[in-house]
Amino acid sequence: MGIHYDYKSTKSAKLMEKQAKRERKLAEKKAKRLAKEGTKKDDNKEKALDVSKPITLDFLTNPNKE
């Protein structure tokens, strides 16, 4: 009876610990993914217009911009 009694009495605590562990892992994965995506977004922002080139109407209206 000792084993079963102990299992039932600690079941809720173990489930809460598992849930907390699962949430912590998900938060770590999300933070890692956001950090990885953040570096990619910063690289895209560095692209700016070249001041030596004139701005033409074709450049402004071209849907296939580079």
C-alpha cells in the first residue's frame, strides 16, 4: 500500500513539474528561434539605396525589385 499511496499523493506535483519543464523547453526554443531570425532581419535592413544612382520612374514602379 505504501507505493500506491505515495504515487497518488505526489501525482499532481509530478504533473505540474512536467508541465513546467515542457513550457520551459518551449520558451527556450522560441527564444533561440527569435534570436536566429533577428539576425536575418537585421541583415535585410542594411540594404539601402545607392546614392550614386538616379531614381527613375521604372525603379519606383517595378514590382520585381531586387
